[in-house]
Amino acid sequence: QEALMRVAQPSYRAHHQPKPTIMSSSAVRRLSAMPPAALQEALMRVARTTTTDCPCHSASRSAFFSRAPHHSSQTHAREHEHHHEHHHEHHPEHHHEHHHEHHHEHHHEHHPEHHHAREHEHHHEHHHEHHHEHHHKHHHDQCFSAHSLSSPPQDCSPVFVPRVAADMARRTAKLGTLNAVLRPEVRRTGPLLTEEALARSRITARWSNATASSSTRLFFVGGLNSAHQSSTKTPHAQPTARRLYAERAAERESAGESDREYAFEMATSAVRFGRGVTAEVGADAAHMGAKHVAVFTDERLVDLAPVHTVLESLRAHGIRAEVFSSADLVSVEPTDGSLKAAAHEVRERAASCTDSGHFDLFVAVGGGSVLDTCKAAMLLATYPPDNFLDYVNPPVGRGLAPPGPLPPMIGIPTTAGTGSEVTGVSIFDLEALNAKTGIAHRSLRPTLALVDPLNTASMPAEVAAASGFDVLAHSLESYTALPFHRRARPASPAQRPSYQGSSPLTDLWSLESLRLTGNFLERAYLDPSDYEARAAMILASSYAGVGFGSAGVHLCHGMSYPVAAGASRTGYQHPGYPTRKPLIPHGMSVVVHAPAVFRWTAITDPERHLRCAKVLGADIVDLGSEDPRKAGTLLADQITALMKKMKVPNGLSAFGFGLADVDDLVKGALPQRRVLDIAPAEVDAQVLRSLYEDSMEVYA
């Protein structure tokens, strides 16, 4: 154990840039097959070579553990002979068998026609000739070389370290020390993924054990999973895909995981970002073959530059456009009534002004309300339901999927908040229940998002604040959401929901969105002419949309719906919004719950919450050295400090709610199971009641 620890950590790293140990599964098998005495002696011999400064002086270590392709044939021969003599001394009965098994694996693959008596001579004579080909065929055998302790070979893909390979599980007693060293904290090195990126994307033990049992580790890189199975690799017994699938199914069954999700999916709109891309909408519409386009916007925007640019671009390409902007069709906060009216108007105009009786393309120019109205109207007009609730999310509605394909849609956001231009969700107020709900399906996702920073130039400061806090909540909630592998497995891939829980891919988008929001939200609020800040925030909004569009949101949003719907009862009207009706902006109704929510969820994964706090500016040097019990408080403090700077109403009481309203708020939130079930811990009425009470006042 002492020898292995010296190899893996201190003495060699004292002279080199610290990097994780890299060992292949085949190397682990060779180690695990050795008797304890031989293993200890070998490791002691390796440890004695670790104090040298030059990696080339560690040839004996490399040669023993792997057929390292960067050694010379002479060094390889000497070390092979040394190992051969050492093994024969301890185990003469294994001499012939071990030698041939070790040598045949390399030599026979390239030279099956040669006689066994000349194997050593032929191997040394042709070592360089077949070096490159052999390296690529056996890159998994690269392990514990001097270079692999400092950085992986430049011509070889880095190799992950399985914590416990399947054949090692039977030898745990003998190799417990090895299992202890190969911890989940081992990170991938090399140019493909940096330590900084790994820290930001949180690809750690959370994902390494996501769908793996004790005999297999599963790692995710760039969205592709790489499971290093531990089946014996010999020229005569190659594992088949069918056998590996069967073994994996058996492992899941024995671990009680057969009903758990094992995959995640990320799908999003095509995104085009840039100053002035709005003017390209005509070319895109023409490319899609559109002749008649339905353009959705609102009464305020219809006379402003973003809508003018869209209409001019469409006309320039010979495309007719019908504009839908009246307040009864496109409301600041959509209702089931406004959606029905919009769908009816779409059907009426399509019948009168198009030959086909339908629009070829839908274009939405505006904030989240405009985008959500356009999605719902497109669905309801294309496939009118027998009952409006057929498409509405359960348990309020039936949650039926659209019966066929929908027309293409282009989303052009003019606010930096909802991310609706890249999601398949449409949110609205269901007036009969006085609560918010929605329609969610991947087919509602826009085909293309044109994200143009120029379109946010006219956004009022109050709207910038409310929409920006929506981005903040999207980022935090999707990053702290229930991990995808803890959800129930769908009956078929087609039934995999839009909100699947956090995954390595959604983490990347969510954390980057959080970083941009922490750096630029206050600037975008204070100075509407700050182009850099406005551009960063609209990009952060789309990033967050990509993240939560697959991961989902949870408590902050689930609790916000009855609050926003309650504005008509409390009479609260937020400044800066072009409406005379009572209004609690969506972003404000979301963020007032954030401090209480993240204090409560932090216990499920303190390190994730600490990382979020650090991204937002908390003075945290080392995540591992922080008290995990303080994670929720540290994150909540960062959120409340930003809220205070930007003059967010101080909790639910500022909106006109009191403790007497808590029971009604709980009743309004409980039906939001689509989002509540994405929370990292189980949510019931008692939890909601406590969180609402804690949200009455947010900061002193």
C-alpha cells in the first residue's frame, strides 16, 4: 500500500506538474492476477524509480506495467527479461504459460506465421517497425508509465481508470489498497478536456456512478458515454456487443436498477447568434420554402425596429406575412383564453389568405410571452383538440403528444430571460384554476433561434432585471436538478420527457449561463446602452434554455406559478411593464423563492451548491475544504446580495401575500408535478409550506 501510494501521489509529483494517474483496465487485470508477494515486490521496485526527475529514467516501471510504445527495443528487451526472471523465481510452474501469454498478445497478432522458438528475436527485430500500429491497437494497455503520470502520450487518447473492474471485484481482499487509490476523484488529463472545464462541468463521481454497478464505471465526455467493461481481452475471447448488453442488463437487475433511467438526451433548436442576424430571417424562410408566414409579436414591439426588420426581410424575399399582435391574442402573461383566441385567428386568416389553408412558417418576435403564445397557437391551429386540456401537462391535463408534425418556427427573442427560443415549452395561466401550467413537447421547439443582441436595446431596466433573474433561476435549478439516472425509466424512448434531470451535457450549459449572469446581469440592468452586458445576457438566456430545456427546472418555478397567478388577488403591479393589469413578472415570482429553495436543496449535493456560490462570486478557494453544511447559506447569500443591489421586491410580502395565503399557494403549487419531481429531493405539501413561509421576507 505504501509503495503504491508513493507511485500514485507524492514523490513523482514533487518534480512534475500534478496530474491524475492513468491506468487501463487491462493493466488492472494484470496487476490483479499477480500473487500478493509478487505484486508487493513489483510495486516496491516501481516506487524506487519515482524520485528521478527524468521520465526516461523510469523505464523499468513502464516496462513492467505496460508494453509502452515510447521505449526503445533494447530497454524493452532488458525489462522483459528482468520481469521474466523475477516471475520464474517466485513461480516456476507458471514460467512457460505466463511468458507465452504476455508475449503472444503482442507478437502473434502481427506475425502468426513465425515459429515460437524465434519469438523473442523476431519481436526485438521488428519492434520499431510495428510500433505505431501496435500502439493504436493496444492504447488501452498504456499504463503507469512515467509519461502517464505527468501527461498522457500525445499520440494516444487518454485512458480512464476503472474503479473496480468486473474481474477485480472477486479479488477485493487482495487488492483493496489498489481500489482505494483508484478513487472517483481521478480526472481525465490531456488536451481534450481541461481540469478547469471538468470543474465547471462537474464530471465527477456524480456521473461516474450514474448508471454503473459496483463492477463497472461509466464516464461521460462531450456527451458520449465510455463504459470500460472488464471482460477479459484475449485473442481468442473477444467480448461481443450482445454479451456486454446482457451482462449490463443482469447487473442492473441485480442492483435493483432495472426500472431506472439509463440514458439522457439533448435536443435543441439551431441557434444563430450575432449582431444583426434578425435581417437574415427572410433568407431562412425562403430556404424553408415558405410562401405565407404568421408573425407573432406584441402591441409595443409591432412599431419597433425588430419587427420592422423581420417584415422587410420577408418582403425582400417575396414572402407574405400576417402579423398577430393585438392584446387579446398576445398577452403579457398568456392565458388559456388568449391562446384559444390566437389559434382561432390563425385558422381564420390562413383560410382566407393562403391557397393551402395553413401557414408555411411561424415567426415569433418578442419576449417569452410572445414565443409561448406562438408555439401554442401553432399547435392548436394545426391540430385542434377535442378538449383544450388534451395537450396540457398532467395532472392538470392529459399531456397528449401532437398527432403529427408541426410547421417550422423561427424564434427571435427581444428579452434576455425565458430561453423560450430553444425550448419546447409554452407556459400560460389556466384561469379556471387561477394557476399557471403549460404545454411541453419536443415538437414545439423552434426550428431556428435568431439571437440578436440589438433586439434588447429597447428593453426597459425593470424588464432586464426580471428576465435576468429568470436566467439565474434556470441556470441554478437545472444544475441542481435531480440527476437523470434517478428518474424512472420510460416505457419507450419516444416517451422520454423533455425535462430529464441534470446530466453532464446540461451542466456545461447551465454553469456557463450562471457565470455570464453573475458577471453581466447587474451591468445590463444599470446601463441599457452597455452592449457587451446586453449581448452577454441574451446569450446566457439561450445557454440556460439549452440546459434547462433538457434538464428541467424545479422548485423556484413550481412555487412561482400560483404567486404570479395571485397578482389579480393582491393587486400588485410591477413598474416598467406596459400593462395596466395587476402583474407579478415571471422572473420576480421565481427569484423570491431561490434563497429558501437552495438552502433546502443544498444537503442533497453540497459541492454543487458551493460551486454555484463560487461562480456567483463567493470567496471559496477550495470546494473540498468548505463545510458542506454551509453550502446552502453561501449560495443563498450570493443570490440575496444581487437581489438587493437590483431592488427586487423583498419577498412574497412585498407582492401582498401573507402567512394566511400559504395554504392557497401550496394548493396551487402541488399540481406542478412536472417540475416539482425534478427537484433533487422529494417535495410534498409540508416542504412547500415551509419554503413559502421562509420566502415571505428574503433579506434584511
